[in-house]
Amino acid sequence: MTDSEYRDIRQLNLFAQMADEHFTALMRGAYVQNFPAQIELITEGEPGDFLHIVISGSVDLFSAWNGRDTSMATVRPVSTFILAATIKDGPYLMSARTLEKSRIALIPSQDVRAIFDADSDFARAIVTELAQCYRSVIKAQKDLKLRTSLERLANYLLRQQRHAGGGTEFELDFEKRRLASVLGMTPENLSRAFKGLQPYGVTVTGTRITIGNQADIEHFAKPNPLIDDFST
Amino acid sequence: MTDSEYRDIRQLNLFAQMADEHFTALMRGAYVQNFPAQIELITEGEPGDFLHIVISGSVDLFSAWNGRDTSMATVRPVSTFILAATIKDGPYLMSARTLEKSRIALIPSQDVRAIFDADSDFARAIVTELAQCYRSVIKAQKDLKLRTSLERLANYLLRQQRHAGGGTEFELDFEKRRLASVLGMTPENLSRAFKGLQPYGVTVTGTRITIGNQADIEHFAKPNPLIDDFST
DNA sequence: GCAGTCGCTTGACATTTATCAATCCATTTG
DNA sequence: CAAATGGATTGATAAATGTCAAGCGACTGC
């Protein structure tokens, strides 16, 4: 692990406040590996032996049942994933695969649990992180249960726009087939949904989105902080 | 609060291991109140000033957007709800209403956060509880995204059957309109879904369910521990 | 450069789910 | 007891969403 990677990890909310000694201990036990694209890092159901950190690249969390599968989330650098399985010492509930060439750090779950007991700042950070994750999933659940696919897409675009700086033009940050899966629809339907947003001034060219009329699309999407804000 | 209620709360996973002194301090600051049925205890968006504990009765957690609403979960005695808002010191993401006459304890969120810092056993219990909650929502999300409404109902019935002891006959534990909302469908569709399960040996009389052919319904439902087991 | 691959789009169609209206049925209430 | 209420059911219909098949277009690799 390079010094700069080490510092990036140290600056994550999860690790920022803990004692140097404990952070060093965690990092000493960590493995860092480079993976090519499309490698399955984790298979759901396996024991959650490692806390994962994406240092670079990106990772898709997905799940399968009865021949179907769905993307649950995308993890981008620098952040951790599957903290809950680590804490509960339970099986992974989601599988994970690299979307591109990625660098991943693996910290043994045992170490995380041991240092949780020894470092109260780390304990507090873990609690905050878990609460944040929980609330994110609750929001996703509300999005799914309360909105149609067209509304989900519209609100996704507004979130993405804000994330990209708020300009009228921005890029989708992943391929459409996976966006469709994240939004809980088929790729065919996503195509049609983009067309369905044209009357509200949304135009799409490849991965480039243009919001032609901010008021129109917002009036349609009705974004709500209790569903769409990252922070709350 | 009666002695027996006090003991019931003490025995919750969240409070079982903490120091007596700290538990007593939490309880000293708590309010206990009786509410009639159909009272809105919490409105989403308000600051999460209290950790709630259902002592008796039951509470529906729900959310609304753009004129629609959906039940997210039902809380039954004895357990806590909206721990995450308490921890994050953020707004409630869900509203809560009593389903029947209920007795509720309210613990100021500040107290919870203060004692979290002072009692490492309590801190550990909170982390475990949050991880559990997170994983439950992930499972609910998989249920919603990977299954049709008929499949969700079939798996719900199997879970409920197991929860009721595993016999061929058992009772639904809440009214159908709300079951429909929890499962993400309309009451009309739930009615039809019950009919749709008849070919698999499921019969319904009021709130009483009979599983006529265990193998048949399981073959259709394909329950999966990573979606349907409470514990994992 | 060109064949092959893969993702995206489109159209036709099927399935699933929601909506609306009417009715049934059990429970409550006067 | 009768009327009223509210949930449950049913049927007819509409809307949303998925499936299948075909074609387009960009990128990849020989």
C-alpha cells in the first residue's frame, strides 16, 4: 500500500478519529490486492471474514435469486463495504464484483471487532457508519415502493446532477444496463423511460444527460430530502 | 413503569449487557405513555429526539410521498424502533402510528448517545442491533427487487408459518390491507394473490391460513436464508 | 480493416400490477 | 334488531413493466 493510499484510508470517516496505534494495527493485518474487471470478489452466503475497502476502481454489490439478479449498489473509492457482515460475524448478504480494474484492501473481520472493543472513537465511527448505511437502504426502499420507474429515473437524474455539480449537463456514472438494474427495471424499460422524460426537457446522448428545463423535471420528480438526500 | 416491564426492557439485546448504573440512568430519563389505537407517534422529517420502545400493543412504521404511502415494518413488543435516527441525531425517515392501544417508552436520544460513550457493552449492543437492522432492510430490498408479488406472499406465508411454530395452520398477524402494503401491493392484488396460491395448496379463511401441501408451496416459493431468515 | 462482440434501442406482444366500481360480509353502534 | 361502517372480495379495465426478437452502432481484437 502506498503512503497516499494509506492516508486516503485514514481519512475515511470510519478511521479518521481512531488512535494511531489502532489504525496501524488494522493496516498491518490488511491485504491489498489488484483485481481485473469483472472478478467476483465475494459470493453471497459466504462467511464475512473481511471488511473490504475500495482504494481505486469500482465494485458492484448485487444479489441473485432463482435465476434473476439485481444490482443493489455501486461502491466507489475510497470507501468500505459489507461492514455489517463483518460486525455481525454473519454471511455476506450480497455478492460483489469489480466493474473495472480495482485495488481493494481486505481487513480481517476479527481485527475490526477486536479494535472496536479497544478504541471507543472507532466504535463511535462504526456506529455512525452503520446508521448511515441503514438509513440509505431505508431511503432506497421508499424510492422503490413509493415511486414508478419513471419517477425513480427522474429523481436519480436529479441526484446525479447535484452530485456532478448542479450544471445542466452531466455524465451518467455507469452503464445503462446496470443503472436499469439499480433502479429496479429492465434495460429496455430504461430506454423507454428516458424517452418518457423528454417531455420534461431531458435529453440523452450516450451517457451525457442534458436537463433542458430544471423546473419541469423537478416538478415531475418531486425530489424529497427524506428519500433523495445523501446526508440526512 | 411496572417492575415486569422494566425487566422486559432490561432483557432486550440492546440493554441486556450494560452496567446496572447506566441502565438505571437511561430508565430514569424515560417517559412511559399509553396511546390509543391509530395515533401518529412520529411524523417523518421531525428531529429524532427519542428512542422508542414498544412495551405492549404494536406500531406501524410507514412512509408517504406524493399522496401515496406504504408500510415499511411493524414493531411488536418488546422492541425498540428508530435507533438509527437517534444515533445519527437526524430526522426520522419513517412515520409511526399505533395499530392498537399501546404502551410506549421514550428515551431521550441525548441520553442514549451519552451512555453509548460511557458503556462499551451498550456500544457493542447498539452496533449489533444496527447491523441487524441494516441486514433486515437489505433482505427486504432483495425480496422486493427479485420476486413477484405472488412469490413475496408465498415466502411471507412460509416465514409466518415458521414464526407461528411450523404447523399447517396459523393466523396472519395483521390485517390484509396492511399486509398488502408491507408486501408492496394493493389489497385487491393481495386477494388475487391468495387465490393464485390455491393451486399450491394454500387456503385462506379470514385471517386463518392453511398450508395444505408444504412441499408444493415451498417448491414454488423457493425460500432462501439470505432473504427469509430472521437471524442471518 | 473487418469480423465479431456487446450494449443499446425499438417494436410487438405478454404478463403483472393498479385502478375503479360494485358488492359482500362482519362488526359496531344506536 | 337495523343501520352504518369499513375491510375484503370480485369483475372489468387500464397502466406499468417485462419478454422476445430484430436491428443499430460502437468498440475490440485479430
